[in-house]
Amino acid sequence: MTLLTVEDLTIEFPRPGGRSGGTTRPVRGVTLTVEPGQTLGVVGETGCGKTLTGLAVLGLLPPAARARGSIRLDGRELLGAPPSQLRAVRGAEIAMVFQNPATAFDPVRPLRTQFERVIRRHRGGSREQAGARAAKLLAEVELHDTDRVLGSYPHQLSGGMLQRAMIALALSCEPRLIIADESTSALDVTVAQQVRRLLLRLQHAHGFGVLFVTHNLGEARDLCDRVAVLYAGEVVETGPVEEVFTAPAHPYTKALLAAVPTVDDDGAPLASLPGEVPADVLAVTGCVFANRCPQAEDLCRSTPPAAHTLPGGRSALCHFADPEVAA
Ligand SMILES: Nc1ncnc2c1ncn2[C@@H]1O[C@H](COP(=O)(O)OP(=O)(O)OP(=O)(O)O)[C@@H](O)[C@H]1O
Ligand SMILES: [Mg+2]
């Protein structure tokens, strides 16, 4: 069974004094899935809605946000579920790993206290048992000097070590899904790659699914099985990562890949494309990418495209998506 299904997710914010009914809609009709043990990359330029999508799955959207659609974990609806149920899911089934590990830890307490608290909340047991479990988890993320690490305050560890410790903390509840948001983008290239390799190894060992949010195409290619490309709040293309990156079906994906000198392991970040995302996407009558699209025709400016299903488990939100690309 599919682990995570996000279907037609739309996120809206009130916009005081604004037009378009006084709302903004930074995420519109997003549909994506994560299979057990697989990694889905969510990629796209800044502001396209990656983080909001991840937060919606975690049930952690800002209070002003209104979300509709469906978010199911193993078929269980999470969108609109009571906060207590969402807290339970976050504690036991979905864990998160964020860009800045320093914020995941309390700066004034040694890691040992924080690990013990989280582990005892999930599993009960004595402090000694929790300490032993923490040491085991740290060894799993290849932090071997566990006594020193557990005795340290967050600022005493390097970014890479803290990121590993955060992954260990995320693993403590044996999650079925990990949401990683720009989790390696604050690290230098070599350390980031080590953390990605570690995530892959842990995934093989534990079988969790990963929703991997990044603006770095090389990183997505390195780690992900499938990819969803977001543009201005919409999924414009999805499919297996190799196929999408070698033969993109959507003009936006093509432009992104063309703008990146290489998508090798060092993962050049996305270069910016000519033109801009429309200031008010709700005022756009046709395709939201039409104003930047080299292939746009009259139809694109007048009528929003529907998602076209392509061979090979792919889809593209484009009137002229090339059905041959995946053949
Ligand atoms: N609390 C909020 N109120 C109103 N609008 C918001 C709020 N949070 C985010 N947005 C808007 O939603 C859009 C998407 O934001 P999001 O943080 O999901 O982007 P992102 O793809 O993660 O970008 P980045 O790569 O910079 O992290 C942005 O344009 C942002 O202005
Ligand atoms: Mg973000």
C-alpha cells in the first residue's frame, strides 16, 4: 500500500486588503505519493511551496493557513484530523529532519537530556535504558564517540555531527516516513554527500519512506527514486528521477535542467531562469508558466492545462507534454 498520498492539496492564506477574494494560494492542487522504503524528491525554485507541502503533511502549517484536499498515511486521513491525533502521528510515524539542526535541539541542554526525554516519551523505560538506546542510535548514524556527543551542548558539535544527531533523534520513534526539508543545504558539499549516503543506508536498514525537499537537482538525483517538480505552487512534472532528468517532459523542467551546468554529485544549485513567477497566480487565466515558456501558444495563455499521464509512471501539467519522452 502507498505510504503517503497527498491528493489535490491546496493551501490558502488570508491576504488582508488583497484582491482575488482576499486570499493567496501558494500551493494549488498538489498531488504526490511516497511508497514504503522509497524517496520522493520535491524540487523547485524558492517560494514554489515545497516547505508548505511538507508542513501540511506534518500537520504543522501556520495557524492562518487553510488546507484542503487529502493527506493520507496508509490510507488514514490526516488533513483535518484532531491535533492530538496529529501529535501522535508525528511522534510515532512521521519524523522530520530540517535544514538547521541547531533549532531541533535546545541550546541550553546537553544532547543526552534531549535524547532521553524523546526516547522515554516514545518507549517509557528508565533513564539508563534511554541512554543506552541513545548510544545505539548515535552509533547507527556513525557518531561513535557517543559519551562525548551525548555530553555535548549543540554548539559544541559541528554542523555535520548535529545533522547526524538530528537523524538519530528522528529514528528514535522508528518512523515510517521521514520528511527532510533542505536537510543538507547548510552543510558543505562533502559533508552533505556523507549525510545523504547515511540516509540511504538507514533507509535500506529500516525501510522508511522519505519526502525529500530540496532546491538542488543534483542532490535529488543522488538520493531520490521519484521526483515531483513544483512551479509556483503546482506540481508540473512527476516521474522516476532518472527518466525525468534525462528526458524532461515539461518545459519548466527542461529549462531548469538547461540552467544547471551539471547535475552531478556536487549538485549545483538551481540557476534562476529568465522572467518571473506571476505576482498574482490567481489572476492568471491559462498556464502559470506561460509567461516564461518558450513553447507557449495561445491555448496556454487562455486555458489552464490538466495533468497528462505519460508512459512509465510519469505525468506533466502541460498542453504540449510530449508523450514520446517516456516511450
Ligand atoms: N505564513 C505564511 N503566510 C502567507 N504566505 C506564506 C506563509 N508561509 C509561506 N507563504 C508563502 O508561500 C509560498 C511558498 O512558501 P514555501 O516556504 O513553501 O516555499 P519553498 O518552496 O519552501 O521555498 P524555499 O526554497 O525558499 O524554502 C511563498 O511564496 C510564501 O510567501
Ligand atoms: Mg522551503
